[in-house]
Amino acid sequence: MDGKGRATDNAPIERFWRSVKWEDVYLHEPQTYLELQKMIGIYIKFYNHERPHQSLNYKTPSEVHFNLEKKRFDFDGIAMYTERELNYVANW
């Protein structure tokens, strides 16, 4: 941004960082910078592939991106990925 945008331009990223802090960082209190980096990386994967978003009709961003049906979960509450998603995740 060049500073000429509206005040609401940053709203989505501000909301994302609020989610990161309240749903992960404040709950686990990392002791080192490396621990924090790892924690945020894990959370971003969770946020994109497992956490349903109200604005996306309770789908995950990956479901919307890959045009998939609503994700299924196993008995332990772990998301079951499709073959297409597994190929994408393997290339991270």
C-alpha cells in the first residue's frame, strides 16, 4: 500500500493476526523466537487447511481454493485431506 488507501484496507490482515495471537500465541506462550516461528507456521497451516471460516460459508481457504466439498474429519477430529491437497501440502 502507498498510504493513500482507506482505513479498512488493513482489516483482513489485522483480523488474521488477532486470530493468531488469541487462538495460539497467548495460549501457548512461546519462550524463544524459534519456538514462536514454528508455532506461527503450524498455525498458518491449520488456518488455511483445517479452520472453517464464516466468511467462506464455513469452508477452509484450501477448500475454496481447490473447489472442494466440505472437509471431513476422522474420529479423532483430524481433517482428512484429499489426494490433491496432500500433493499441495507435500510441496510446502
